[in-house]
Amino acid sequence: MAASRTLRFEYDKHMDTPVKLRFVHDYENYYNLEFCLLDGSREKWHAVQEYHHPLRGDRPGSCGEYIVYGNWTNRWFGVKSPDDAREQLEKFKNTLKTVGDIYRRFIESDVRAREKDIEAYDKKVEREKALPDCIE
């Protein structure tokens, strides 16, 4: 799935909800970890995502020192063989029982990283706004 500017799942609303996990093949030897809620709702699968920092321009006028924020994309898990994939998935099933477990393991630190990127961008904009439009 394509990159998105925001998380595609609202973790806050479902922290204590139990989940079912699966690996879905994505590319070459990479899989996405997906989960669905076990709360009696319709079975809908959600990919675990990761945050990628914004690109930084290397010269004035390129794309700036910071872009506002990076993107969220599906998190890839590399596997060596079908048995390795089954072992990794089994470990996840043993440790990731709820949405909150997934959030704390994979999402929480990326949310903080995104917040830092936004703070850095806000500081940059503040510095730029402090500069006069014209100096004579």
C-alpha cells in the first residue's frame, strides 16, 4: 500500500482490543505484519506501519531544510525461508496480544519521531517568519 501522511489505524480507540495476526507477502522475501480486531466487528485487516523521516534539502531552494513531515508506510519483515516466516509470526503471536502491544512495540517511538520532525519544521518556519521581507 502507498505511503500516507497519517497512520491508517486509530490505535488510541482500541488499545485493549485483542488481535489476530498474519504475515502477507509483499516483495521478494519481505512480508507485512497485519492484524485484525477480535471484538466481533467485521474482519478487516490493518498493516503495521512505520514512519519515514522527511527528506532534507541539500541546498537552499531545493526542498528546504525540512519538509513538514515524513510518511507512514507498511513495515517490512525480512524472512529467510517459509519456516523462518512461520517462526517470526509465531513469536509475534506470543507477544502481541492486543492493539496496545502492537502500538508499544512498533508505533509509539515512530509517533514521537514524527512529533520531533514537526517541532523542527515549526522552529524553521518561526525563524523564517522572523526575517524581514525587505531590508534597505
